[in-house]
Amino acid sequence: MAPRSRVWLITGCSSGFGLELAQVVVARGDRVLAASRNPDKVKELTNNDNLKLVRLDHNEPLPALKKAVNDLISVYGTIDVVVNNAAYVQTGTIEEATPEETLRQFQANFFGPLNLYRAVLPHLRSKGEGTLVTIGSMAAWYPMNSCNLYNASKAALRWATVGLADEIRGFGIKHCLVEPGFFRTSLLKPDANFAGTQASTRMPEYNEINAVADANFKKYNGLQLGNPAKGAEIIYEAVTSTGVAEGMPFPEFLPLGSDALTEITKAAHKTLDAIEEWRRISALSDFPEGK
């Protein structure tokens, strides 16, 4: 008997990794609930037996999100893989960004994704199996002037979901944290998933920092090293142990792209260097052994 095709729920399917991954999943014979806040505006995907364009906003209150997820489960009768992908970039320095902008960044990139998992986990626990895939970012590993709210939200997402993975392991549910580098998606487009602090709230003291950041984002957009179509194929194959990942163990952590490998390695070495530099002095804070 042929194995049953998996059902994937993927958020943020209007563009970027969500869009590319939805196309890969269907091409490989699985089914997709392609979620976005405005499915009517998604032109690249077409409703068919194996793909349903659905509305899902993970920023809504948890009770509403639970109801929405239960409705989605009824489409194909189950959900097997959940990909938390929707996010955006908030720019501006910490001092300039308003509390409201800060909350919106964490709501979209941290609180919302956690609530989506809270909404779907009862279904996966009842089945005794399932896979969660969190699309994080290499930005979780280092600071970046005028982009630290985004980096901090991805760092929070990293550690919350790494902890979640241990909590749900006993229910037969797996979790993979994917941390991509710069991929040629629409994430950095000013009119897409990119929110800058308003000119009226910017402070002259940060003009130089903001100017450098704005110039860099403009320069990188469209020239990112990563190919999102290839990245989506690798995510699919790593999660399903097929293709290039056949015979390999399920990845709890998947840095994606050569720049992610470089930057995450650099950040890890920087931490280890600081530990060694202060090891002797740090240990002086201990009680004497046996006391």
C-alpha cells in the first residue's frame, strides 16, 4: 500500500519561503494548506485537490486561532507538518522604535508563532505524531544596528522553540529549527515585509547608523546569495529524509545557506572566546569547593 501523502500547513504563503515551499510540497506529492492573511491576493498558487489557499492570521487572539486551526484540520482531515514561516522586519534603533512597534514585531515574529503551535499541538498529540518546522534566522545569533528588534524576536523564537522541542518529544512530535541566511525573497522589500521607523520618530543622533542600515538593506535586496527555490527543496528533503537528506537523521537545527553557516559559526566562536578570556575571573565568584 502506498504511503498516505502528508498534509502541510504553511504560513506566510503569499511570498518567500512559504510560497516556494508550498510549490515544492505539492510537486513532491503531498498536500498543502497554504495560509496567508489575504489568500485572495496570492496569484502564484491555485486551489486544487492538493493545495488549498486558506486564511490564517497568527496575530489573532489564541481562541480565534484555535478555531481557525480546527477548521483547517477538517479540510483534509488532519495536519501532519506545520511550518511557522510568516514574519517581517522592523528597522530603527531601540531608542527610536516605539513600544507599539516593538510589540508588533514580537507579536508577528514570536508570540504569534507560539500561539499557532499552541493551537495545533492538541491535534498532533492526539495522533501521537507530527512535525513542527520553525523558520528562524541567522540574525538570532548577532546584533545588527537599526535592526535589533527583528534580531531579538528571532533569538526569542529560537530558544522558545528549542525548548518546545524537548517538551513535545515524548508525544512523538518532532521539531526542526531552520535558520536561513540572506535569501532572495521579498523580506527586504520596503513595500512587502519590511517596516521602517517613521521619519517623524527618527532621532538625528542616529542619522549615521540609520543611513548605513538603510543603504545596506537597499543594496542587499535582490542580490542575496540564497536561492529560495533551492532552499525550499532542502527544507522539504531534510524534514522528510528524502533527496539530498536521504539516510540522514532528522535535523533539530538546520542552518540554511553558506552565509548562515559562516555567521553562526563566527558568533559561536565569539562566545567561546569570551568564555575563555574571563574563565579564571568568572570562577572566583564560586564558594570554595566543599564549603
